[in-house]
Amino acid sequence: MIVIDKLCYSSKLRYVNAAEKSVYAISSLLICILSRSYAASLIVFIANGVLTVGKGKIPFSRYVKLLLIPAAFLIVGTGAVFLNISKVPMDAFAVRIGGFYVTASYESIFWAVNLCVTALASVSCLYFLSLNTTMTDLIGVLQKIHMPQLFIELMMLIYRFVFLLLHTASAIMTAQEARLGNKDYRTQIRSFGKMSVSLFLISFRKANAMYDAMEARGYDGTVKVLRLKQQVKRKEIFLLAVFEILLMICAAAERMML
């Protein structure tokens, strides 16, 4: 099992109704993206952290490490948003390099920070859903909203093959390491190429074997999974509605002030 899957099954929020968690995550995500509000994004980011770490009991160190992954891409990506190379310095700062300036304006910095805050809040919504909801529960939600069955089956099979590919790749890399397959850079390149070919062939063979096993067990074109019945609580629905309304009020108030 991958780390996110392990954390998901150990979460204290796992047995909360999956539809409620999905509505909360998606609605909060849409409000953050559409409003581009600092206040709304910060509230969502903090709320998701409290729910995931405080209520779900996901280790804080794990949560921070997961957030650092998109944060690294944001730091690199937002540099192109506010940094400019120009012959004329801008109002925020300017560093002269030869006949040009590496410069930025206050407006570009404002939009770069806004982009980072919005992106992190949006990612925290997806982390909240993935760290506290199992795949079988998500499939149940998709079936309730009448998502095409082909899409659900493809999602389920791809999810299953993620584990197969990771397990197979790990076994091959362990075998290569035991045979000094990574002793120098040239050998590493050769070992990586051999691993890629072997991974493709083994995965193809396992895919055929899995399909044969499904056929032998009466597969009729529909993947069926067992799901726990999760009660919908009026208190949780009320708190969800109040939270989303407050977010919209914060976003509207910030826009009026600007």
C-alpha cells in the first residue's frame, strides 16, 4: 500500500459519510479557485489542516511532507509570474545584471502570493478528501451521482495497477541493488533501461492474469465492491452549509474592499 492509502485507512474521519466529505472538499475547492480570495483560501487551508491532523489524527509530519511536494512546484512556477527581465526597473525591487534588471512590481508580487495561497488551499482540499476517504467510498459516491460505469471501472483498475507497478518496480530495483546494478552512473542507466522493459512485460502479463481471474469469478462488465453504510448526520450537514456560506461571505467582502 502506498503512504496515502495507509493514512486513509487509519484516519479517524474514515467512517464519516463520504458524500459529505466530497461535497465539502469540492465546494471549498471551487470557492477558492473562483473567488481568488486571500481570506477564503487561508480559512480553507487552516480548516483542512485542523480536520486532517486534529480530527483525522493524520501525523503532522506526514501532512507537512505531503504539502511540501506542491509547494516546491509553486516556488519554481510563481517565479515566472512576478519576476521580469527588463531594461527599466519596476517599483518593488530591481537587481542590475549588465544592461538589464531582474525586477518585479508590487502588483506582480500580489498576484504571485495570491496564486500560491489559492493553490495550497486547493491542494489541501484534495488532500483532505484523499487522506480521509477510501477508494471504495469514493466509488460509491460516483455511482450515486450516476457517473458513467466505464469511467468508474477504469479508475478502479488504474488504482489497482498503481500498487502492482510499485510492487513490481520495488522488487526489480531490490534485485538490481543486490547484484551491484547501481555501482556507477553508466550501470545505473543500463539497469534503469532493463527495469523499464521488464516492468512493462511483467505488468502486461499480470494484467492478463488479473483479467482471467476476474472472468473466472463471474465478471460481467461491472466491478462491484463492498462498502460500509455511513449515516448522514444533520449536525454535520448544518456545519458544512454554515462553513461554505461564511466562505462566500468572506470572499464577497474582500472583493468589495478591493
